Amino acid sequence: MNVRKSLRSIAVLITLAATAVAQRPKPVKVEFTDVRLENGLRVILVEDHSAPVVSLCITYNVGSRNERPGRTGFAHLFEHMMFQGSENVGKGEHFLLIFNTGGEMNGTTNEERTNYFQTVPANQLDLVLFLEADRMRSLDVSQSNLDNQRQVVQEERRLGLDNQPYGRTREKLQELLYDNFAYKHLVIGSMEDLNAATLEDVREFFRIYYAPNNAVLTLVGDFRTEEALAKIRKYFGGIPRQPDPPPVDVTEPEQMAERRATVEDPLARLPRVDIAFKTVPGNTQDFYALQVLANILHGGESSRLYQKLVREKELVTNVSGFVDEKRAPGGFTITATLRPGKRVEDVEAAIAEEIERLQREPVADWELAKAKNTARRAFINSIASSLSRAILLGQYAVYYGDPNVINTRLERLMAITKEDVQRVAQRYLRPTNRTVVITVPKAALAPTSGQEEGGR
């Protein structure tokens, strides 16, 4: 027996084992305190003394899913209304007071929620608590504010949708993909519905949805938990709760046949293919498997679709996609913009071929590892700042009733197997579950006889 050789082999094995342990991803843990005030306001606090700042996010459990026919765009319109002043804060002063401290702030609306957030120096905690509590308690709802912000939102629609290449494509795809009104319309809403909004609509919307029992307050940063909680009780504790908002029907029937439409777009310069598959709610095993699948299929330049459609076949200029996260069935979307002279049929066939290969053959170990590492990096980056943690904790509390999703999400992603990826590809990426919108450039109308180009 060669003892020296055996010892070397043992040493190599020990080194490999140590390397494997060293490379094992460290667990990610966000420690938080979860309290509910007597008026129903849920409060989530995370002490983080790494920088002398605090980030506050108020997440209201209201989005475009809560709208009714004839009043689309209302949740987003109301987001704008919340910056128009309150009993003790003048119009536009919220921004001014935050910016004067060196802070930052904004608000956003999606299908599921509306949030308002700010980051300021730690010694300005009382200021942000006062500002958010004052508008939750006493928003200035007036006809002049409504008219002003209605026009702002309509201009936002013109700039971001109506006068953008492929803007109508997004709207058409969502209309076709969903059957239930809750998700069938875009957050921005329609011009007609925005015009129809009345002052009484606004006041009723505020009463129902902007109550403490329909909100989550998340605070992350440089504070002491007990001191911060005492201040939150001081500013928010006296705001009366309201009856719980009515439940939203978000059920979706199974899609039994492909849906297809063509959009002629005068602003588009190249044809585009948009494909969406109806999938599952977020925070489910299949949702996480679909996220890994998306990274394999169209996640960056090393993905299968990029390599096949952009580099190998040179059919498209770019290809991308995403997995939509909702409390109801979401969507798995693929978007590809064609190169000049290429055919839509060839692009669709190439995409279908790659999907069929995923359904037929398990992915390689290295490909699975790459996709999961990409997902891990994206999630770690998403919780790096105090503000992003505050936003995500509020989102998970509203979506799933469980802010601890911030601590379990990564573990569930990393547990996805090759079998999971193949299974969700087979189950959801079926032709009968497919919605396709083809966008084709529409040539500008030629000038009429006797009229010069551009007119006079």
C-alpha cells in the first residue's frame, strides 16, 4: 500500500469538501418585529444600524384589481391624489419637506397594491411618520386637485403608452390573456374612464381603501424598535379603522385554445412577437420553478432563446421576458423584436422549438445551477438597501399575509430541481395555453394629391 499516495488522496478529498462547504450559499435572514395596532394597522420594523438612515414604506392593499368597470385607472389616479396635500401639509409640501432633508421619496401602483415610500436621515423619523399619518387621516380631496391630477395621469398615458412604439401591444396582450376584469385592464386605465371619475368616487375610494386596517407600515433603518413603535402609535394610533374592503374575484378559467391578435402600429419600426402563457399565483412551488425556467429560456445573453434566435439564426434583434407575480394566476411572457426582412412565422417556430426541447429533455446540471445563481443574485441585490427591504416586506405582507416570505423565498428558489423545470414547461407552456400578439409596422398615410409632405 502506498501510504504517501493515500494521504495525498485524502488531502485532496478534504480540500474538495472544504471548498464545497465554503461555496455553499450562506442563508439570508432579515430579522423583523411584526405588530398590529388596535386600529388594524400592521407595523413591521427592522433595525439596521449600518447607516444613519431610515426607510418608511406604507403599502395599501389596493391596486387596479380593485377597480370596477367604467373606473379603470382609478387606483393609479389616486396615487397622484395622495401628493396633493392634507390637513396640515400644503399641496406639494410633502416632496419639498423630504427633499430638503436630503431624502428621497415616491409612490407606485400595480395590480395588487399601492405604496408610498421615502428614505431620510435617521433624525427625521418623526417627519416622515407625521407626513404619512396626516395624509392617511385627512387627505385634501377637492375638485381642483382631482381635475389637475386627472390631466397629469392622462398625459402619462399619452407619453408612456399611446405615443410609444408597441404601447397598444401591451394593452392588447393583457386584454387577451385574462378573462377576469380584475386583471384584464392595464393599471393606467382608459381615457374615457379617467374622464368619468367624480369627486364622490375619490372620496369613497379614500374611505374604503386608505384606512389603517387596509395598510402595512414597514420601517427599516437606524432606530430602536421600542422607541420607533411608540412614535408610530403616537402618529397613527388615533386614525379610525374602516369596514374591510369588499373581496375581489380573481379566479381565472383554464384556457383551452390559443388566442391570437395582430396590432398595426404606426410608431413601430420593426415587427414584434409577444407570447404569454397563463400560469400560477406567486409564492408557490410552480411559480419559483417558472422563475428558474425563465432564466434558462430567456434570461440574458447566455439563455437558450438569445443564443438560438439572436446569435445562431439571426432572426431577431433581442429577446426577453418575465414571470408576472400576482396573488392570482400570473403570466409567463416572451417578447422578440424581428430583424429587418425576417418572418414572424420563423420566429414563432424557433421559440416553439426551444420550448418543446425543454419539455422533452431535462436541462443540464450546469444550466440549472446558472439559472438558480442568477435568481439568487437578483434577489440578494433586491434586498441590499433599507428601502428595498421596506418595500418587499410590505409587498409580501399585503400579497400573502406573510412578510417572512423575504426569508423563505430564496430557499424555495434554490430547491427547484430539473424535474420541476421540465414539469412546469410541460404544464403551462402548452400551445392551448398560449396568447400571441403580433405587432406589424403600419405605414404612414401618403399625402393626398396636391399636398406636399408635411402639409402647409
